[in-house]
Amino acid sequence: MDGTAQKIEREDAGRAAARRRQVLTVASELFATKGFEATSIRDIATAAGMMSGSLYYHFASKEDLYIAVQDASISKIFNAVEGAIPGIADPWERLEAAAIAHVEAMLDRSGFRVLVTPLFPPGLDRKVRDALVAQRDRFERMIDTVIAELPLPKSLDRRIFRQHYLGALNWIPVWCDPDGPVAPADIVRQFMATLRR
Amino acid sequence: MDGTAQKIEREDAGRAAARRRQVLTVASELFATKGFEATSIRDIATAAGMMSGSLYYHFASKEDLYIAVQDASISKIFNAVEGAIPGIADPWERLEAAAIAHVEAMLDRSGFRVLVTPLFPPGLDRKVRDALVAQRDRFERMIDTVIAELPLPKSLDRRIFRQHYLGALNWIPVWCDPDGPVAPADIVRQFMATLRR
DNA sequence: TAACCTATCTAACGAGCGTTAGAAAATGCA
DNA sequence: TGCATTTTCTAACGCTCGTTAGATAGGTTA
């Protein structure tokens, strides 16, 4: 039994792992559009083509599933941004590349959908909540290393600048139709032009 | 009966009206911290010091109550901003005054608490949803009149600039502790300094 | 084929939800 | 005081929720 379990975990390509990813994906879509509480286990199971009881073979609880989605969301953005900045020398262009990757990851509707929800469900286990916060902090620290290189006025608080930057970006999914006339990347470029001068 | 009803409606100071405002206030607090679905009618009633059934004397349904809170939220911000800009000539200073009023209204925790939630519950009645959207549009049009006066580069799309501005502001309640060391007004002033040059 | 693990389904549980009808209490007016 | 109106409470309704135990089908290995 050990051999099989380890094999599946290592390759992450077993039937169970694929099903788990599928559930994660449809759950991300539902959580993103309807919110955590308004999405029922039965909703998710139906969208995944199974009965609600079967979900519990893959996830221990609804909260467990939500945490996995939240975790994957931050990871998706983190990886997109991390992959976008190497090889770029100019600090402002580094930040612009990071911002475009960030926004495109948020608006990407093929496959797993990122949860932007800033409000964690208010009954989350302390330890789990701390883990999510730590993951988000890790992302913000990466952004900070990019912002640190920017030639900004001394009087400007870079923590506030980071929140300004993140606020403008994270608000985009609220108003921007990813299939609309203006490409998300162009929106980001105007943001950067405004922040830059 | 007509006389009494009209009187109450006109003065808006009857016992019923006061109770209605009280329910609205505690509901705004709960909706803001826990979200719509996670807040039960019994939660709200308990916080208002009554039984859950009594709530239905003042509001026809939970959705009805939510709409009233959402409506009052936009009104509170609208009135705060509307009251902050007259008498200021310089366009940038007008926008800064609007932004400070906007943020202070969002962070104000005495009495009614503003709902910033961008996501309307996804089963809202069409007509009601349209009414809320229209009210929000009215606010955005007011902001647009201020933004229109700004001496911005021709290449800059003012609709995108408005969303940049609103995104940065609306994100503040996510990360800013209103009782923290940095005054919200100072945060806004740095935002404006960044947007300005 | 037989035994075993994997994955899913069935069917129900207790709890909490929004909501309601009608009784009861508080209030204002004659 | 007595009456009518306004406001609140009581007690339940039907429904959906997250979750679980046990039966069942499919796949793999011996």
C-alpha cells in the first residue's frame, strides 16, 4: 500500500489526482462567481459530474476544499508573476511585467479560476488562516523586492505604494470584462504609466 | 390611518423608523464582516435585540434588507463625497477631498457601516439589481465630472483612470486598520501624490 | 477466477435556514 | 378607563445544508 500511495503522490497523475484537480477547478469557478457560503457541496458535485457524497473521498470537508482553492489561487498568481520578471533589467519594466502576469492570471478563465476574495470566511481555523496569510505575505514580499528597486521619491512610503499598486490590480476583475475591447495588458500599461512619472 | 402613515413617512422619526434604522445599522455591521449568506436573520435579530420573526415587521425579506443596506452604503459615500468637493477650485485638490471623504466614509465604524462588497448576490431580482447599478453609476458619473477637469495627458483614458482611482480606494478597507498608526487621509494623500505628477 | 483496493453512489441524519400565522404585549387616543 | 393600532413574540412550517455509513461497481493484481 505504501508503494502505490507514494507513486500516486509522486507522479500526481493518478485517476484520483486528476479528479481532485477537476473538483478544484469547478469549485474555483463556483466560489469565484457565487462566493463560499452560497456555493453548496451539491453544486460543486453536480458541476463535477458526481454525487455530493463522493466529494468526501477527495476532500475532508467543504472548508478543506475551500482552503485548497484559496491556496491554488495564490500559487497561480505567485508562479505567474515569478515567471514573468526574470531577464528584465529596468525596474519599472519588471513591475509592469509582474502586473500584466498578475492580471492575466486573475482573468484567465481556462481551467482553474483564481479567487480574489479578500475576505476569508470568518470561522476559519486559526492555523489554516495563518498558513494562507503567510502564503500571501510571501507573495507580497516578492512584489516588495521589485518595488524596492524603483526610483521613487524619498517621501513616498513603499508599503503604501504597494497597496496602491495591489488595490488597482485586484480591483480589475470587478469591472473588467476579459473578453472586452480593451486588453487587460493595455489597462495595466496605463496604470503603470500613471504610477511611473 | 393615512394621516399617521404619512406623518411617519414625512418625519422619519417614528419608533418604527428608528427601529428600522437600528436594524439597518446592525445588519450593515454583520454583512460587512461576515458577508450576506453567512449572516442569518437570527444573527441580525439577536444583534438588534429582538426575535427573528419581529424583523419581518420592518423588512419583507432578507434580500429586501440587504438591498436597503446596499442602498444606504452607496448613499453614504455619495453624500460624503458630494459634500466634500464644493468650494474647492483646483481640480486635483477637488479629487483629493473627494477621495478622503470616500475613504473616511468606508472606514467609519460609528453607526451605519458601508458595504464595499463588489459582488452582488448572484440571484438578485433583475429590476432591483439594475436599480443598485444605476445608483452606483450615478456616483461614478459624479467622480467623472471631477476627473474631467484634471490636466491629464491626452493619451490617458479617463475611464481607466477612474477605475485605477476607485480600485486603489476601495481596496483600502481590505488592508487598512482605521485605528492604525497611519491616518487614512494620509494614505489617500500619498495615492494622490502618486497619481498627480 | 478470486481477493483486494479504488472510486462512487445511496440514503439518510441532525441542524440551521428564511419565512409565516396568530397570539400577546405595548402604545396612543377617546 | 376602554378601544384601536402598532410592534413584538411564539411556535412552528418546509427546505437545504454539510456530513456520514454502508452498499456497490470498476480496476488491478495474484
